[in-house]
Amino acid sequence: MLVDDSVDVHRLLQARLKHEQIRLIGATRGKEALELAERSPPACILLDLDMPEMDGFEVLRALKDRSSTCNVPVIVLSGLVGSEDKVTAFDLGAVDYVTKPFDLAELRARLRACLRLNQLLHLLAERADVDGLTGLGNRAHFNKRWADEVAEARRYGHPLSLAMCDVDYFKKINDTFGHPAGDEVLQRLANLLQAECRSPDVPCRFGGEEFALIMPNTSPSDAAKVAERIREAVAELTFPRHPDYHVTISIGIAGSEAGAGELSAEKWLEQADQTLYQAKRSGRNRVLCTNVTPSSPMKLAG
């Protein structure tokens, strides 16, 4: 995004940056820029300081004060060459400062460096939410997505289900064949979850040999059908190094037909965990389902 009150600067950069792999959007006023950035945060902002109504320092301060735009890198473009202005810009969160009239080749190089930095930051943020062994979302990712989905279900009354999956007798796998074999089981299960679940579903590694599957807009009965398909597929898995060995999983589901009511995300998760433990206590290799009804007791169904 280019934020500058000069139409000539917009025309110049649109022409000179057209061969870069970017889409340049423009704003000529600070308030307009803030509205655009809030609606769709850009990968980088080129920001002029000398603008009417709301100068660049005010815009920069507002960008860094908002959670949706605080991580967007900002390159300041300014005719102000004093060190005090540069220090102020950097103190407010700018990543670079280019003085006018600027050299276009240098500006392109600085912009590319800024975009590379932004991409690396996104990759780091994504990896922070990814389990290193399975490639699924990790516990931190689950916690965020689950809280969001429960809030969404509560607000709109949408159905929502959560399936907790646990590998049966996993310790025996590690003890008999070694931890590399256990890791292979977890990786194969993760791949199967990604293949068998539907596009809106969110599979995560909850911890150890336990996995979670968030199923938005899914009733408990429909969630049970998905879970049963997954359970059957897991039972059919084969492992080349141990062809005679088969793995099974137990699955506990807590789901609601119409929203979360007053039930918190934590209590809902507890109900799914309790249902999983009931599935394991009653023989393993099975799916049990709880209809989440905050005002009445849990009801288990096979």
C-alpha cells in the first residue's frame, strides 16, 4: 500500500513497480489508509510523512496501536532529512526510511527486502502453530481455533462438534518396536486425518498420541459418521516394516445441534475428553458421542 497525498508519486510508483510481483493499492489520506489497512492488512506500507489532516507520524502510531496492523512493516517516504525525524519514525515502528527524491532502483531493493522479511515472519508465525512431527496444528493452534469456533457457534447458533482421538495401546507400540515406529504411527495417522476429514474440519495434534478434530457446522450425528469412517480407515492401515501389526483408535465426540449456549470452550473440551475415556474404558476401537446440552446431563450414544 502506498500512502501519499501526491497523485504524481502514485502515478510514478504504479509505473515503475508494475513489473514487480506485487499489487499496489493507494491512499491519499491517513484516515483512508487506516480503513483500508484495517479491512485488508497489506504485506508492506510505503508511508509519506508530510500529509494534510493526519500526518505520517500519526498514521504510523495508529497502525502500530491496532492489533490487526501492528505487524505490517512500514517504509517511510519523506522529504524530511533530519535525524530527529528518522529517529521518531524508527521509534514508532518503521522498518526503513527513504528520503525524497528517492532513487527508484534503491527503493525497489528496499521494498523487496521488506517483503522478504514479512514473508519470513509469516512463515515463523505459521510454524509456531505447527506440530513438528505430524505437520498438523499443534496445541496452541487448537486452543485458538477451538475458542473461535465455540464463540462463533454461540453467537449464531450453528452446530459444532469436537472429536478427541487416541491411539489404543500406544505405549506397547513404543515398547515393542521402538520410538521410531511410534513416530511413524503418529505421522500416518496425521496423514489419514487430513485425507479423511472434510475441508472445513481442523485436525490438530493435541499432545502425545492424542489428536483433536474440530468440526464446524457439524451435528453430533454427522460427526459420528465422519469419526467412524476415520476409525475404520485407521484399522486398515498397514506398516511395511511391521506388516502383521495393526493400529486402532478410540474416538470421543462432544457436539451440539444448535450452538454452545453458556458452555465454555474448556467445559466442552472436558466433555469430549470424558467421552473419549468412556470409549477406551468400554473396550477401545470405537466411537462414542455426547450431545452437548448445557442445561441437561450428558447422553452417550455408541
